Amino acid sequence: MEKFFEDWYLVIFGLLFWGSIFGACLFYALGASLLVSSIGYLLGFLFGLQAKRKGWGWIT
């Protein structure tokens, strides 16, 4: 289980942290909807996958 988090921590961080930020921005811009919230978390997940693929760290 630890190996999973070591390999996927950037994706999980992107999903939870960036997803909530993107979701709040979309909520403010487009209004309340389950679809709007889902799109925000999808963008956060994709951002995390991109970070994992490129090997980004916490600082770089």
C-alpha cells in the first residue's frame, strides 16, 4: 500500500487539492452543478497525471 502512495502521490494531490481549486473556480464562474464540480476534479486529476508523467516534484 505504501508503494501505491509513493508512485501516485502527485495524482492524488492533483485530484484532491487542484481539483477542489479548479472546482471552486468553475463554481464561481459557471454556477452550482454536479457537472461543474466533476469537471473541476477531472481537471485536477489530469493535472496530477501530467505531473506524474513529467516527473514534477513538490518544488519543481
